[in-house]
Amino acid sequence: MLVTFLGRKKLPFKKFFKGKPIVIISDGKIDYRQLKVSKLDFYDLLAMCREQGYFDIKDIAFAIFETSGKISVMPKANQKPLVATDIKLKPPKPKLVKYIIVDGEIIKENLKEISKNKNWVFKKLKVTKKRQLKNILFAIFDEKTNKINVEYKKQILSKN
């Protein structure tokens, strides 16, 4: 417990016990000395870069081997994905998906959040009894279209 406490509270102990992040790639070039310090081999590094979506090291501005054992990648400016602000678009504010049915059960809290009730769900789905919902894996309410998108359990089974 003392080691854990010191590792959290005191920077020198934290560095000693956990290590520190290591810059392994800089401006598309591998720092071989830092690669050896990290105890990674070239193929491990390539695999970690591919997992981040970078298949060519030359596209990477910096790759940092974190103390967690994962790699963080900063792409070169010309390799960054295009985002809405780059083309001066104002995208709509993201909203969480409202699951109103999960595994055949109505999620009352989510219905309440969208100001709907069980009778509304039954009417929208053309259902008369609660047990008719048992074949529904999940149902999501789409506020834009005012529709319920349903995924049935049988659809999932038939795809396999």
C-alpha cells in the first residue's frame, strides 16, 4: 500500500515504479535508441501503429509509448482527419441514443426522458400485449424522424 501511495503522490516514485512516456517516432522517423528502451521490437511498433490506423510511419508526427503499454499517435498535419470546423460547418449537438426497449423490456426512464409512455410504444409498434415485445433485442427512438428503429432477435440469429 505504501508503494501504491507513494507512486500516486510523489513524481519521482511514480517515474521509478511506472516509468515515463517515451517518444519512439518523431517526424516519421523511428528513434531506435528509444525503441530499445521501450523493449518493443520493430514489428510490435508497426502493429501498434496499424491498430491506431497508421500503416505508414512517414504519416506520423509523433508516436509516444505510454506507461500503460499502449501507443499514442499524433499524425502529421496533412494526415489529420477532416473535421467539421475545418470546413466551417456547425454540426448538430451530439445526443445519446435513447434505447426504449432492451431485450424485450421497456426502459421506463428513457421513455420518461422523451416524454412518452408505454401506450405510445405499443401504438407505434402496433403491439397489444407486453409479451409481444419479447422478440425485440432493442428499440431506439429517433427524434429526427419520430420513429422507433427495432432490431429483432430473430434477425440477429438468421444473420449468423
